[in-house]
Amino acid sequence: MRLFMFTVFCTSSNFLPTMHPWKDAITLLRLPFFVFLMPIFWFTLSNSSVNSWPTAALIFGIIHFLVYPASNGYNSYYDRDEGSIGGLKHPPKVNQQLYYLVWLLDSSAVVLSLLVSPAFAALILGYILVSKAYSYEGIRLKKYPIISTIVVTFFQGAYTYIMIQVGLGMPATAIVEVSNVLLALFASLFLAGSYPITQIYQHEEDKARGDITLSIKLGIWGTFIFAAIVFLVAVMVLILAYFLQGNLNRLQYFLPFTIPMLGFLVFWVQQVYKNVEAANFDNTMWMNKLSSTSFNLAFMVLCLLQHNIL
């Protein structure tokens, strides 16, 4: 009887319609997508001193469970995608609840960042503001292919790398040391190589919205060639940084983890050569999953070595 009454209540009131928009809003945050950006965190820890692991865990939570999802949600709010987007093959429709949720997450991120340090909180706020400028219709850096690429790869790469080190309490002298700056540069180059590939299946939808992405400018084959060249340069920068640190032995732990990603990339290029339709959402997501898993594992191992755990 109670179950019957509860069912009548849910179907005859505004209960379900009220909950549904919030569920869609949470879905559009694309929470699992943070895994694709997580390598930067482990890479930073693999090259940093950690005085407090609870602080490191708090930094991880702020960036990956608050800042990144809010950025995803805000981007979805203004893009209003109807086709597949990163992490979601069939995204729900955008609603006002998503907008409120984004600002709740951003506000929480800034407040919690103050527990780490005022400097870290300021850097988090800077990241949030730039992520808004990337998507906001009044500015929309996203529609400029070169500027958007520079902004995304710098802020998700070198900026985040240094931001984490500031949060960990590393001295400024260590942060600006040449080899560390090169490692920060690697973080941005690593993203610069993969960023256009994430756009490769969205050409038509981006064009319809007026966003001319770098991948559109390069074309499908140009995107693959650009990615290969940038990844090669990134590895050269990493080798130089490790050479200056006297840590060339780290390459033996890093390079083997890149084999699955490179193998799939070669396979994917062959498939696209046979049929251009292979440059689609599913293959892009497979590439993202393989590359993020490979780099996460590689940098986790280096992190364990850095802190004498392995």
C-alpha cells in the first residue's frame, strides 16, 4: 500500500520533473572526463617535493572534481551540443540547473583552495576565469583556432603544472629552475598534440556553430601530422629536462607506456586512409582512453620513484 501511494505521489506531482533536469545537469559535467586530464597531476607529482599528502589529495579533489567538471559544464551550457561530445555520445539537453551547478562548483573550488594557500586560490580563480572566457558567448576564445589552442594547452598544461607545485608549497626558486620550466613546457606540448585530435570528429557541428577549431584548419590528415610532430617535440623536451636533472634513466619507465597509444594511432590512421568516416567519436574516445591510461600509469610509476615508494 505504501509503495502504491509513493508511486502515485511521484507520478502525479512535480517530483520526477524536478529531479530530471538536475540529473541532466550532473551528466553534462562529464565527471569521468577528468581521467583524460589526470596525467598532468601525476606528472607534476613525479617532479615535485610533497610535504603533505593530505594537501596533495585536496589539490587533486579541487582540480578534478570541482574545477574540471565546472569547466565542462560551462562549455556545454554555451555550446548546446546536439551531437557527441567528449565523454558523452548522446548528451542530454542543456538546462538552467547546469548553470547554477557550475557556479556552485567554481565557488566551492575557490573557497576550498584557500585551505591550501591564498596563492593557490588565486591561481585556481585565474584558471576558472579563463575557462569561462573560452566558452562565454560574449568573448568565446573557442572560435579562434590559434588563440584557443594556446589558451587550452597553456592553462591545462604548464599553468596547471605550476599551480599544483605552488599548492604543494614548492619554493619559487625550484619552480623557475630551467629543467622544471622545460617540464612545464612538456605538459603543454603533451596537450597540444592531443587537443586537435579531440576535435577531429566535430568538424561539421563546430562549423555550424561558427567555431573554427585548429583541427578544422588543419584538416583530418593535417591533424594527425600535427599531433605526431608535436608529440615528437614534446619527447625531445622531456629528454632535455631529464638530462639537465641527471634523470635520463626515467625514460626507461616512461617510453614503454607510450607503445599502446602509438600502436592504436597507427591503426587509426590506416583506418582513416581506407575510410575517412573512421575519424569518428568512437575512435577518438578510444584514443583518449588509451593515451590517458598509458600516461597515467607512466607518471604514477615515476611518481612512486620520485618519492621512493617503488
